Amino acid sequence: MATAHERRTRACQERLREEGAAVAVLAPGANLRYLTDVAETPSERLFCCLLPADGDPVFVVPDLSGAQVRDATWASGVRTWADSEGPTATLEDALADRVPESGRILLDGTMWARHALAVQSALPDRSFGLAEEVLGPLRARKDEAELDALARAGAVADEVMAGLFADADSLVGESEAALAREVERRLADAGGEGVSFEPIVAAGPNGAKPHHHHGSRAVEAGDPVVLDFGTRVDGYPSDITRTVVFGGDPPAEFETVHEVVLEAQTAAVEAVEPGVEARAVDRAARDVIEAAGYGEAFVHRTGHGVGLEIHEEPYLTTESTTTLEPGMTFSVEPGVYLEERFGVRIEDLVVVTDDGCERLNDAPRGWRV
């Protein structure tokens, strides 16, 4: 029986044929892992996978990576090159074997320029495009294995967020940086595989900066604290945001703003269903915030797709005409940011179902337990 990765590869090849493409040249990153389960980081050494429209893929990798690639993937074609010789001859031989004489060459958008130029130099008379043309739509709709990993990653994030709510009063006096380290520790203890991005811990007025980098500011009693973090399970991330008040009473207007943001998030989630354009979900959240008089303080899109990459298609923007389909998974995270005062953001991941959507997070959405 074919593995999930092999099934995805065959679906990608079908798309290549439909688009008149000869081959996709994949570099270390999300596209490569999606099709082959090979997780690799880019480097100065050429490491790629040639996926022809017909036939089996072949890897071109350094000698030192050959064994681990063979162990990691279902694909059997692995050609290696030695540091003493360089990759040119091995790459050219593989291209000659796998690339038909007609059709475009699609390069992975994450491929380093030096490696992309090497492929172009070997095929000087061909036209080129981006592999994301065929892989983007495939990756946007998650299969059963992907949804399972996303759900498990979400459960880890929920557990940690609920614990932070419970311990909020005892954490008063800790610095943002110390809290960020505590988040990372708790995610690991709960079974997460590292963090999916650097945790955001934004206390008091720092919460008005949507992507604040945690620093030395100590959390004071009554501070609203924006907590935005996630982990990974089997390579797939979670991404959750809550705004928690750590001890004491929150500042004036905070409760009103929090209620508005929560209402906006609820409206956006309720707008998610197959056949709806992504911008309709953004509009549902934005309408609530604008009606409450905070429209200018909502300074970002309502959400982004989540998969092997923490930000990927679809994006929930005011202009996005992407039609939502079952299996698409994305964040819904409206926010209001009042400069020099505080910010409020509430975020869950949702997956589109046949008749609506399902949240992948269930941690408390209030501002205090």
C-alpha cells in the first residue's frame, strides 16, 4: 500500500502533467518534506529532489546525506556526490535521465539562488516557473495524517495555555523573556517537538505591538499579557493566542476591547464553510471591530494557513478570493491594538469541514480563569 507521502507525490505528478511541466526541482523545506518525508535544512551543498511528471523521483545529495535520505523516504532513487568532485556532473546526469525534452522546469521557491542557477545552467534553453504553482493547492487541503498531527500539536498548546491561565497570578514579577522560556519548557514537557515560532510574550503596553519581541519588562499586577505560541508534532505546528490578565484589575476599556475581539473571532469562525471566499471570513471579523469603533486598531489580516509551514496558503485578507475547501486549515486571529496602552488578540486554528469548520483549540478564551 502506498504511503501518504507517495500518494501526495502521485497527485503532484498529475498536477505537473496538467500544467505542462516536465519536472519539479525540490529543495530542503516544506515542499520536499510534504512529498518525501525528508526533513533537511538548506546549506551551501546542493541537495535537491527531481520529481518528473512521469516516473519516480530521484535525489541529488551530498555523500554525507545519502544514508539518512534512504532511511527517511519511500523514494528509492538517491544519487550522491563527493565534496572532492562537486555536484555538477551528478546533477547534470540526473537531469538528463529524469527531464523530458519539453515542458517547463518548476523550481522550489525556497531553493537558494546558487543552486537554482546551477539547474538553469544545466538546462539553458528551457522555461522556468515555481513549484508552488502545483504544490500550493495540494498542500492547502490537509489529508487525514496531516490533520491528526495538527490536532495533536493543538492539544499540546491547549494544555500549556490552560496551565498558564491557572498560574497567572503566581507569575507576576517575571520578565517577558523568562515567561517565554517557561512557555518553551512547558511545551517540551507536554510532548511538543520544539517551538513552531519564537513565542510572543507581550505585557502591558507591549501588547499593542502585534509581533513584539519579548524583553526584560516584568509583568505587573493587572497587566494584560498577549501570549502567542505553538509547538510541532510530526513536523506540523500549532499556533494559539490568548490575552491573559496577570493578577490585579485590568486597565480601563480592556474588558470592552476583549469582548469585541472575542465577538469578532466568533463571527469569523461562524463564517467559515466550503465555498466561501477567504475575504468573507476576514470581513466577518472586521465588521464587528469596525462597528465597535476600533477598526483602525485592527492592523493585520484575520488569519493565515498553517501546515508544514507556520504561514502558508490560504491567507484571510480583505482581498483574498481563495475559495475555502474541506481540509484547509488556518488561523482565525483578530486583534485590537491601542498604542502605549495594551493589545488584545485571540487565535485558534480551524479546519474546514464538509458543512462548516472545526476548531483545533479549546483552551479558555476569556482573560482570566
